[in-house]
Amino acid sequence: MLKKRVAMQDVEAEHRLFNHRAVFAMVFVVLMFAVIVVNMYHLQVTSYQAYQTRSEGNRIKVLPLAPNRGLITDRNGILLAENRPVFSLELVPEQISDMPTTLQELSALIEISEEQQTNFLKEVRQQRRFNSITLKEQLNDEEVARISVNLHRLPGVTVEARLSRYYPFGDLFTHALGYIGRINTNDLKQLEENDQLANYAASRDIGKIGLERYYETELHGIMGYQEVEVNNRGRLIRVLRSVPASSGKNIKLNIDVGLQLTAQQILLEKRGAIVAMDPRDGAILAFYSNPSYDPNLFVHGISSKNYNALLNSADRPLINRVTQGVYPPASTIKPHLALLGLETNTISANTRIWDPGFFQLPGVEHRYRDWKRWGHGWVDVYTAIVESCDTFFYDMGVKLGIDRVSDYMQKMGFGEKSGIDIHEESNTIMPSRGWKRARHNQPWYHGDTVAISIGQGYWTITPLQLLVSTAVLLNNGLQPTPHIVRELSNDLGTESIDTTPQEVMQVVNPRNWQVVRDAMQQTVTTQKGTAFNAFKGATYTSGGKTGTAQVVSIAQDAKYDANKLDERLRDNAMYIGYAPADAPTIVIAVTVENTGGGGSTAAPIARQMLDYYFSAEVNNNDE
């Protein structure tokens, strides 16, 4: 049997193979080591600055600091808008793995309404998930305690303390001050357009209406920040650098709290507006619209129920009647029209007409009634203003024509916004031929002029507009810009508001202006004056003009009977007045809706306001 042949081992070949593998392995190791060295050089030398910055970014955070909002006071330093500490329940969605469970656990600890949860979830969808979002504000002490002892098992949940706006007088100053509210998407868009978004990184509220909105930039202040060191869990270790926020400017108003309270107490349940101003510089002394509402409801987010109640109220409390209430001016503009008639020589101080109680256009059967059905007899410009004779102004208005009336009254401020320092101001109508053609596609008729001549028809005003136009009449053509704010101040100093009146009209004859003012003074001093009973026994001199504005038209042969009309279809009572008569320091406009005559309703209200203004209390406060 043959044995299997055993092959001889090639030792030399195996040695060479081993050497090749060893060299390859060594080269591979060296190359890998070189790659590591090169990479380490890149990390430690070439890219050192970039990676150090990224590392610092993970370790150091910049936290924005919200500035304290500026305070608002009345002319005597009484606080009208302040900042109070409040606690809020806040969540960071990024740190919460199960939001429904967390909300359920929180609801078991404190009362959280469905509306609050709905609003919170809506905000979660709109904002970045790592932002802190408020679930409930104004926590009481018990709620704070309950949540605090359970924070260890509620990741992403915190109780934050911050300053919040508070209006101590409630509804007294709402339509002047306005209010602040949570920043919404529209606010963010506007801030971004105005390149102010960065300054609101730590702010949650912004002015919504009134002075809070108009002076938002001044009241808000400038954001500060902190550079802090945090650990890998984001917990604060230490503060590295801090730049404090600059508080907003404080604002002092021209409004007097006492005068404002007087306006509120007089109007009570009546719908209307009272506004008073210094005609010399436009300083607003009182600014009250009734009914009003509590602005504190809006600061932390008003409930749907409360908002709908305000929105759907027949009394329209959300409307600022001083600047947004639009009414026919009625007889309150007769002094303005008389001045136009005198300045254009359409009438003179001695012009007299016979008033049988009505006026007729030539060739027209329709009779335009005077408020006194049997007429005033012979009437001059003084009697026409003092007794408010409609027939005199019907006749004069037709002679003037709508073109001269419209042009002149626009110069006095009618049909134009006043420029007051709030945004909420309605457009009004100073009609003209062009306006009627554009609005109604109709020509202008003489009958339209007749209605305009007693402040009815298409002509509409706001109480503030009427106030400013009367100041022009008192100032011989100088128009002040009404302003609620008196001055702004901070640690750097005080900034006063420019009060220089602007010349808007040329005085043809100073005597004409005095004739009108004398007639307005006689309106409150002579027995036949429509405001005589209201101002009988006053310790100061004054002038004024009453007005009764129709809300609905009455047929030619019909007699006005308030008892047969729905309450909201009754006449509006109006009054415009000033004091002292020879050198006025206050001019006041009163509008009361659906209460009848200006002499019986509005003038007595103005009397009470002026009585308070000239009382020792106000004079002492001003000194």
C-alpha cells in the first residue's frame, strides 16, 4: 500500500507573506494615527474658535430682562396706572413629554377652566415649543403653594412672579388710558415691521388702545439681559454678566381726578360724554365717556362671556363717546355760523329779521319750523344765539350758501380729526357739494343748506371736535391741539408736550368775534337765555350755547312728544360752554344721549362741572 506524499513547506514564501502583511498593517496604523493627529489639529488649532463658541453657547445663555412699564398719574400725581406683582403658572412645551397628562395633573391641583386650557393649547401651536407659555395668571397664595410642592414631579412647569398692570380707578379712566393686553400675532407682525421685535423678547404685554397704545414706545422701556452659566440640564449655575433693563417713562396727565369723578357721578346711568379742556393750550382736564368698563378685565385676558357682554351691550360701553361718538351738532354751532355771517358781511350786529315761527324757501310750500312754534318776533344776531332762534339761521344759512359754510367750518376743525394723543377717533362729516355727489350721487339742494344751518342734516361731529372748534372761537382763530398727556419723565429728565396753538383762521374784524362771545355770555346771564336757569347764581362768569339734536325726523305738522318715542329715538342734549367769560381757562362740551333739551339736561351738567373746577379744592391742587 502506497503512503500519501507530504508536500514540503516553503518557509521563505511564508516569511515574505508575513512581512508584507506586517508592513501593510503598520502603514495602515500609521495612516490612521496621522488622520487622528490631523483631525485633532483641526479641532484644537484650526477650528478652535468656532468650537469654543459652540461650547460656550451650550454652557452660557443670554436671558432677556423685561423693563418695568412706566407709571401714569393725573395732574396732581395720583396713580392711575401702576404695576403690581402677580404669580402665573407657566409651562415649557419642549420639556413636557405628555402634555394632556400634565394638564390633567395641574387641573387636579388648582382650578383651570376649559377656556384657559384651550387658549393655552392654541398658543402652544403658534409659538416656539421652548418658549415659556402662561396657562393661568393671577394665582392666589393657596394655588402657588399647591403647585410649588408638586413641581418636582412636573417637569417643564414653573410658577413665575412678575409685575402686571393695574388700574386702581377701574372704569373711571378707561377711554383715556386704554389698557394693555397679551401680545398676539398681529402685534408681533407690527413690531417686526417697525424693527422693534428684539426689544420685546422678554415682554408679554403691549398697549392695545388709548394712551397705553399711543405712548407704547415711551411706556415700554428698553430690554436688558443676563449672561448666565448653566449645566447640562439647563439649570442656572451663576450669573456672568448683567445689563439691567431701562424702565419706561412715567406719564403725567392734564386730567384732574376730582373733575373726572364729578363727571362720572353726574352722568350715572346716562349715556353720554363730558370733555373739558384749557382753550389756551389744549390741555384736556376731563375726559369721560359713559357707560365705561373695567380695563383690568383685559390685562390678563378677558373671558369670552365678559367680552361678549360688552360687545353686544345696547349701551355700547366699548365706544369712546368723546372721540368716537358721532352726533349732529344741533344749535351748539350757531355761534360759529353767526361768526361766519358777520365776517362775510352777510349779516351785521344790527341785522334784524321777523320770525313768525317758520321759514320758507322762495316758491316752496314746505315750512321749516322754529323750535318756538309762535316765533320770536324781531330777531337780531344776539337774540338768535341767546334764544336759539332757528328761523334766523335758516335765513342766514341760505344766504351764505353751502360752499362758504363748508369751507369756513372746516377751518374751525369740523370734519377733521383733532390730533388728540389717542388713536381712537372717528371720522365725521362736514358736508359739501362734492361730498354729497361722491357719497350719494346727488346734487346739493337749498333744503340741505337749511338743515345744515341749525346743525342737522348731514353734518356730524364728535364732542371733542365741537370743543376744539369753540376754542378757536375763543382764541381769535388760534387752534390748540388737544392733549391728554402733560409730560413724560424718567431718570434723565422731563419732557413737556408742545402746547403752541396754530393759527387756522384770519380775523377780518375782531369786533365780530366779540359779538359772538358776548351773545354766548348773554345765553347764561339773561332771563330768556336757553342756559339761564342752569347757571343762575353761579359765582363765576361764563358763556355757552345749548343744543337739542334730533335723532329721528318729525313730520312738518307733528309735535315732538318724547313719551311716544322709543327711548333711544329721543333727542340728544348738548351744551358747549366756557369760563370765566372774559379770559377763559376752561371750555367744556357735554353730550347726553336721548334725554331731551340741552338747556334742561346738558347745561346743568356743565354747571356742576364748572362749579367743581372753580372750587377751592381744585384751585389749591393747581397751586
